[in-house]
Amino acid sequence: MDPHQQAYLGISIQVSLSGYSFKVHSPAGVEASGWMGADRLFTTPEFQRRYDAVEVSLLTPKVALVPEAFYTPSQARAALSEVVSLEDTDFVETVAVPSLGSVLLFSNSIGESLSKVLAQTVLPASGTPVRVLPEMYYLLRELEHLTEYNKIVASWYDSHLHLVVAQGRSLCLANVFDAQDFTTAQYFIFLAMKRLQLNPEVSTLCFRTPISQEAELSLYRYFKAVVQL
């Protein structure tokens, strides 16, 4: 689903360890929720219908981006384990990112089952459950639609900041940081900007996850604009 083309009815759902949020895309615009608890899953009216397109993303920190030239399917698990800590029972998957000539390695084994339930409950018109992909995949995909030279896309919830930074068509950063609170998340955003020598005053910061008005206003003091996608 491409949320930038709204000639259809679609829904994108983001799942974390402690809840979920969603956005409904329609010709009338975008309807977004805040973070909701699992107890509301079966009473959420937006989940009781079929959509032209459905996306379910999981905010898993177990991700690594590998250039296609260095990717070997049989070595996917070993490559991911060099970057993140994996349990013996963790299942490792991959998804191609053609726009970057790369493959995203990931594991959705983070101790939750909500994403699987949502993928089986909220269905596209075909009735076939969608694949749960990592939030990092959708951050990387957003780069294709941003027109500014400095492209900064982030998601934050459950103590993890997912951050992607690019200049033009060049990817500069794709990482997940431990950030127990939003102040720490801001620290890592500004650290990335400093290390990459990017000026926040001429840059737009895009967030895929809901953020509070207080957090948004705090970021506005430094960035040209703050946008919730």
C-alpha cells in the first residue's frame, strides 16, 4: 500500500509490545489513532471491515540492512546476529528494499502476538492475511516519497527510536536506538544530525508513530518543520 496515493481505502497498523496505533487512508484524507491497548482490539470499529490494502508493521529492534551484493540467504541469521542479540528460537526473515538495492534482515520474535492477531483479523479485500513487516521497512520506503534533500524519518515507542536519514538518494543512517523516554530519543536524533553534519533548521523531521503535542512542540524549536506521516 502506498499511503501517498489515496484513491482507495487502506489501513496501516503499527504494533509494539504494549499496544498499537493505526491510520485509515481514504479519498477524504487520513484518520489516525493514538496508541491503544490490546484490550480494545475486537471493539475497534475500523478493524471490522475489509480494505483495498492493509499494512501491519512491528516495531522490532531486531533489524539490519545489507546491500544486495553482500547478501547471502544462507547467512541471513549469522549476519543479523552480528548486529543484534538473537535467541536460539528467534525466527529470522528478510524483505527486499529495491529502491536502496538492499535486503532488510529482521526478526519479529520480540515476545508479542498482537501483530499476528491483527494480520489475521484486519484483512484486505482478497481475504488473504498480510505479512507483518518491521517498522524499519516502512521508514525506508518513506524515503521514496520525500522531496526535500535532507530526509529524516523516525518512529518512537516502547523505549526504541527507529531512525532513517538520507541525503538525496544516498542513505546515511538506518538504525534502532535504545531510548527509554522521548528526551533520550531527541538526543539520538540530534546526535545523528551532528554526526552527519545536517542542519535541523533547514530540515523536516517526519514521524510515522504518534507523538504528543508536547514532544512535537519541543522538536519545532530546532527543525524547520515536524510532520506526522
